[in-house]
Amino acid sequence: MTYLELVNSVLRRLRETEVSSVADNNYSKMIGDFVNDSKRTVENAHDWNALKTELTVTTSSSVYNYSVVNSGQRFKVIDVVNNTSKWFVDEKTKVWFDEQLLLTTPQTGSPDSYCFSGIDSNGDTKINLFPIPNGVYSIVINATVPQDDLTTNTSVIKVPYEPVLFLAYARALAERGEDGGLASSEAAALYRQSLSDHIAIEVGRYSDESQWYWV
């Protein structure tokens, strides 16, 4: 479903006139904000398969800090692989890295350890690698990366649209107050049920990627 279709779907439920563009008026713009707010909430609720991607860092000799292009700051790591040397790269703490880089003579070689360290001017996360690369290595970060905010009418949402729609509707109802329609609490309940259903469907589809614990 596109950004415009989501906004119009919310507007219809509010008994408002549909628009030809999200930017048509201040009210449709506000509904667009609610859609993006709700999209981020749904994205954070589960590691959706539609958001999984591979981010690649290509090293150069004697450089240990790199920007993970297109990662942003909300991504979740699944695993990190040194695709050149064919092994997993383990996460270490920043303190551990300080010990290796500052308190001893740093080793060089094929990276087998990483930690994240700040962001760059584009807002992408930066990664430290150790041993300090002594050449070109391809480091693959398998991650769940949330979609950027929807901005154009034709932007297509990646996560299931239904819980996003219901949550945006609930937020719009809460903003305008009771008006004889569906109460915001009831709309919020529809969102929670829809989110639960879609997570259950996805977990069933990728059952080998889920771990369950007794609590």
C-alpha cells in the first residue's frame, strides 16, 4: 500500500474527504505524520523479514573505523560475517577495543571482532574492526533496517500495512476527541490484534529464526 493510499484509508475512517496528495492540506499532512509515526512503531515491534538486508563494509589497509552506509541508527544486527575469510565476526565492547587499540601494540590482519562507535555526518552508524585490516576484506552485516519515513505519494510501505493503518487511525481519533465514531481505545485494540496476528503469521513462516523461552 502506498503512502497516499494509507492516508486516504485513515481519512475515510474519519469520515473526511480523500485527497489527491498527502500535502493537499494541513489535516492530510497531520494524518501523514501519524502514518509515519505508526510505521516506526510497527517496525520496532518485530524483526520483519521485509526489512532484512545485507550491509557491506569494504576495508582498506591500516583503517579500522568505517561508516556502515545506509544503516541509519535504528537497525538491528542479525550477524556479522567476514565474507573474505569466511568466518563470523564477534561483537566486543568499546572497552575491549580501547585495550586492543590504545593499551597494546595493535594487531593487523583479517578482522574477527567489531563494535559500533558513533555516527557519521550522514547519520549512519560507524563500526570498528579488529585486528586492524591489513588489506581489502568484505565485511557483511546482516541486519534489520527500518524503512525511511514515507515522503512521496507513491512510497510503498514495507511492513504489513494493516497495523500501521489501525494505529494511525487510533492516533487520529485521540487527536480529534470523541465524535460519535469508533473510540480511540477500540481502534487501538484493533491495532494490537492486527499486530499480533501479523507477527504470528511471520513467525510461523520463519519458525527456524525464532527462539522461545519459559518465563
